[in-house]
Amino acid sequence: MMRRTDSTKFGKISRRKVLATTGVAGATGLAGCSSISSDDSDGGTVNQQNEDISIRYIPHGAPGQDPFWEAQDTGWSNAISQLGVDGAYQAPGSSSDFTQQVSNVETAIDSGVDAIALTLPDPPLFQEALQRAGENGIYTIVTNVTEQSYLSEGTQSMPYSGYVGQNEAAVGEALASNTLPLFTEKTGSTPERAVILNHDPGLSSLELRQGGIETVLDNENIPYDSIEVPAGDPSGVISRLASYRSSNPNVGLTFTLGPTAGNPAVDYITNEGLENELYHAGVDISEKQATGLREGYNLSQVIQQPALQAYLAAHYLVTHLRSGILAPRHTPTGPTFITADNVDAVQRQIDTFGVA
């Protein structure tokens, strides 16, 4: 592993002439800016303006399959519209198709873009592509999920110049350790059993979240199971949870790792009238989960503000290309703990982007 240095170690800062310094709209413009869009030949949504800067956002999630990535798409589009550059959000055809994601990175390099933001759900797969990006002077930053060594030790195995997102290793422990006292306050005892629903097993960020929850449950001697549920299939999530509860009627607490499992879990609780028997805690927050917090059967959520991740990524890329400004090494957008006491503080974000 190499220790992080300035990105100039891996190539010149930009392949194009750095443009004159200009003002950039602040984060206050995130919600409520329209975008100018057209179709991109590589399948992304392009916001084309006049300035000769071309950037790409290449995540592992598909907006049409997960509200989290819908929020990211909107945050990116708002930033691109404000900045007045050529920028495309290029997602794979299906979430967690890492092979296509790597291919999208290679295509962006070949097309001559100036800068790239991307997620690193399986870092070793991206080493060759990002090394080539660095050799071509393409400024690169990472969002949403990165190498854990980058956060814990300050080392990285490929060239990128900053990370925008939360430290996933802290998320699960924060969620579980803060939720268990709320459960005890609500019911008078700790859970007899808990269950963790993983909608994308093998994804590094979810494995870290799940591992943190399991550590807390182990330390508290609370029995639990971790089960796989189908992403993009709400009825399948409900069926899997219902089947688990049928075999384990003493389960009192359900943890989910994202809204694709969290929304169906909340629906299951309300559809079956289990508001006083089965409680929920999850990662990221939707309108359904916010309602559950206010009504008491959803105990807590940990959020990371996905729209902000993509929005800041676009601004960091463009301010670097225009002005030579380096992105911060780590810009944390979470984790933030949300309960019934502070859910109103993020309601506008939920209303604007669908997920916070």
C-alpha cells in the first residue's frame, strides 16, 4: 500500500489548461436548482453548457433501483447546472455491477474527460483504471465508499485525491449502540433476538455496517441472525422477513443497511400491525422511515446525506480544474444519528431528495 501524497505524484494536475479562477456557487444552492440535460452516448445524463470542462460521476448504484442513488443523481445534476460544465452521471445498468462500473471508468478516460468522481465498492478492481487515470493527468476523487485503509491508516493503493462520505466502519456500531437503549426505554428490556437484513451481501460498505452491528450485539449477548434479502424486490424483502419471524417469533428488533430493505421492513411492521412487537433501526432515511420514527416503531436511523456527497464531488472537481484547489482529504457527510427527537431537522432534505 502506498501512503497518500498529493495527486501530482501520479500525473499532472489536469490534461487541459487550468481555466481562470471564477466564483463557485455554495452548498446553499443544493436544493432547488434546475439542470440542463441531454442524453450522453455512454448512457449517462449530461448537463451540457459552454465551458470547456468535462467531468464524470461513476458510482456503483443505479438510480432507478434504489432511492439512495436517485438522491445522488439529483445532487450531482444540481451541481453541474450551477457550475456550467459538461458532466454526466454514469451508473451501471444494475446496482453493484462492478465490472460495468470499471468499464465506465475506462470509457471516461478514453473519452478525454478532465476529472472523475467514483465510488470504490471493491477497491482492487479499480487499481489499474485509476492508475491509468493518474498517468493521464485526470483528477480523481472518491465518494460514498473507499478503501478502509485510507480512513484508518492514511494509506491508499491507487491515485485519488480525496474522499466524500462517511466512515462505514463506524456506522454499524453507532447504530446498534445508540438503538439498544432506545429499545430498552420503549419495552423495558433488551431484545430477546435481533435480525439484520443485508440487501447486497458482499458489498464492502454493507459488510462493514453489518459487522459493526454484530459486534455490539455480541458484546451485549443478544442472539441474532444476519439474512440476505433481495434488493429491488420489496415484496421479496417482506416475504423473507415474515418467514424469519415465523421461525423466530421472539425477534424484537430488525436492523436494515439501506432504504431498499428499510422501506419494506417498515411496511411489514405496519401492514401486520406489529408496531408494539417488532421495532426497526436502519441506515439512511426515507419518508416512510421518518414517519416510523414519529410513530415510535422505528427507533433510529444513521444518515450520510447522499445528495450532498455527489453535489460536493462535482464542486471539488470543478474548483480544482478552474483554480487548482485540492479537495480535502476526507469530507465526512455522516454518520449522523437520527431519532424522533431530531427527525424534523432532516425533513426538508427528505422532501427534496427522497432520502437523507
